[in-house]
Amino acid sequence: MKLVIAVIQPLKLDAVREALEKIEVFRMTVCDAQGFDPARGQAQTHPGREHRPRLLRKVVLEIVVNDDFLQRTIDTISNVARTGPEGTIGDGKIFVVPVDDAVLVSDGTHGPGAV
């Protein structure tokens, strides 16, 4: 089992969620986040000076998948979250972390069956 942590642009959330449903990945946690990226902060003009915000709004998806779903989950998120054919800076990142165990609170099921 793996934990896929995907940091994406908020406008891509619905498209990514729909694409994941098509590959039968239904369970995920979605969190609003702010990310630090000094290169991508868009300039804003305030009276008398320019200001570059350092925190940009992002969405974080946390998805635990069994190993046989890992690559298709990564490919789906990568393809759908990318802006334009080449992608751009700020499209996001995907992290993959091993999961030792998963437990269903409702009935105590352990392991891949709990995912």
C-alpha cells in the first residue's frame, strides 16, 4: 500500500477527482493548503509599492492505494493536473510514501482490504 500526496492547483480539483473515479479510485482526503514558492508569486500593486505574495493557494489530495493502483493513480493525476501540453511551473507535485497498515475503524479490517 502507498500514500499518494498530490499538491495541485485548486482549479484542477474537480477534473482530477472525476478522472480518478474513472479509474476506480474513489476514496481520498482533500485539504486546502498554501504553498511557499518565491518564483511564482504574482506581483500585486499597493499604493506606492509592488508586493509579491509568498503563499499561493493549493489543494492537497491524500490517497491510499493498493500497489496495483499506484502507477495509474500517479499517471491520472499527472495528466489531468498539468496545464497545457507541456505543463508549467506551479502545476503541482506528487509524493509517494509507503503505508505499513490501514485499519477500518468500523470493523477493524487491516491491510489492503481496508483501503
